[in-house]
Amino acid sequence: MKWTQPAGMILLAIVALLVINGCAPQETGDEQENSTRIVQDMWGREVEIKEEVTSAVIIEWEGLAAKSMQIFGIQEMIVGVDDYAKKNTFRNHVVPVVGTVPDIGSAWSGVNYETLANLKPDVVFMELWVTNESEKELHSDAINKIEELGIPVITFLSPSCFEEPHIDTAWEHVRLVGEVFQKQEEAAALIQRMDEKVALIRSRTQGIEAADKADVVIFATMDNVMGTKSIQSYFLTEIINANNLIEGGDFVKISEEQLLKLDPDVLIIHGHDGYLDPAVVREGRQAGLNWGNVQHLQAIENDRFISLGYEEWRATIETPVALLKMAKTIYPELFEDIDLEAEEVNMYMQDYGMTREEALKAIEAQQYTAIVEVN
């Protein structure tokens, strides 16, 4: 057979390609398994992790890592969690795997290094609460001991541990989880959904003049209120555009007498130590404070108070809905078109992929009473 010049050239090119591919070094399975990459965590550390991470132990407060992994559909890669998560009824509901994996303790209560080593996770996510040198040393010691086991640690910083709190520090947890598991698109989409809800609130409240801002106290159950260094105060002042009557600090002790003297327009009750049913306040029962002694607060007399769930008061996935609840309580006329129940149900259905029935159970699980004793 006689080849034309173009056909011959094509044949030669194919042969050359086959020769090159045959001679080129091929990456073996072991080499692929041993390949690594660098991720920078929130403490500015360059952490070397596997190219493909398939398992994680999570030690955190806000729950953003575990919840993100559930939303990304990789929750089965969670192989161990902290003792707080194991006791958290709500988190067990939205991330069911939390209830089935081992408890490895925490930096605060003590890490069970033997259990952790036996789990052999590809990475440990650790959220830090660092506001002083003692806390820094505590976490540094735990990180060093974990990394001595050959397990890389990626740190998150609690959103209340910054000089100037900002919602983006919470979303950074989500972004980092997306980077580690190569779920960047899913992380970006989740952050965008949450930011859109926050932007809605800002757009309606940003025009409120200083003289018209509501005076608010954020009660954190038991006998603490949230000061201006907390991320919760940032939510109130920078997103909802109201005044926080508590200055300085994050958790600030308060007495019934001090609360009566402040007499806020609005009272936001957080579920830090457990959900506090509004009926407890209205009936003047004892739960941390003796609510019978503060019934003359204008916020109670005018029914301008709201109790937030056990998890949603935090800087977490449920925060945008909690902010809507706060905003509607503080400025009802600006949010009268918002159906809070519908917004909350839709969030669980959209973000967590729940059915309506499952979403309603999640909302009920937010009412976990934890350690709050009511008399």
C-alpha cells in the first residue's frame, strides 16, 4: 500500500507518542498515596497533609467542621470527635455520625492520645480558644503531642478570639474544610448562601439613625451577658445595627440588680448553657437568674425578648437564621414580611438536605436544655 505524505506523518506521530508514553516514568500507587500538599491554617501554620485526605478527627466549639462535612456529603470521613460534640444533642441530630464515632476528649478536658493514635486519621481539626498565654500554651501542647504521633493538625480560631470580631472568621472554618477535602466549590456555595442571608439583614437595618437604634442586652444564660469583644456583639452592632449595653469583654458576669438598672429595650437570650424557654422568663422562674425579680424589665413587659437555640447563637451554619430572629425581635417593622419558621425550615432543607419532618425535628433539637436548671 502506498501512503500519502499526510497519512505517513500522522502514523509517525502516533508511533512517536506511543514510544514516549512507554518510556515515561509512571506514578505508582505508593507514590500517589505518599504525595502531599501544604495548607495554611488559622494560626498561620504551614501544615503538610496528604494529597487526598479521607479521614478526620474534629475538636471544635462552633461545629462548623462537622456540619460542613455533613453538608458536603463526606460525613463518613469523620472518625472521632471531642467530648462536647458527643454530649451535644443537636449536633448529633444534624451530623448523626458524631454519635457513632469515638470520643477523644479535648484540649481542655485532656486528649485521649491512645485512642487518637489508634484511629489513624489523616488530619485533626482543632478549634482554639486563645485569649491569653495560658490558653495558648494549653493548645500548643496538645498540638505538639498530636503531631508527634505523625498526625497533622489544622487549627481554627474561635471567632470571638479576634481583636475585631467578624463573620468571615467563622466562614474561614468552612473554607478550610473545603480546601482540605478538595470541596472548594461546595464550600464557596455554602458561604455564599449564608452571606446572602446576612446581607438581607444589613440591607434593611443599615439606614437606622443612631438615635433610633434599640438598646439591647445579650443574655448568655446562667449569669453572663455578652460584651463587645464577642462575635455575638458584632452580630448585634455591625449586622443588625443595634446598641449593645454591655461594654468590654466577651462573657461578662451580671446580677439581677445590674440588669434592672440597664433596662434594655430588647433582651436576646442565648442558649450557651442550654435553651431557656421563654415561658420560664414570663413565669418568673429561677434559671440562672431569678426571673421573678426582673419582671419589670421593659423588654419583658413589652414582650420584646427571644430565646435562641442551643447551637444557633454561635457563629455557625445556623447563625443567619438566628440573626433573622434577633433582627425581627429588635426591629419588627422592618421584617414583618419574614416568616421565621419558613426561613428556618428552608435552611435545614437546603443546607442539610433534610425533609420537612427532619427539619422540624432539628428545630426541636435546638431546644436542648443541657445544664440549665429550672425551678
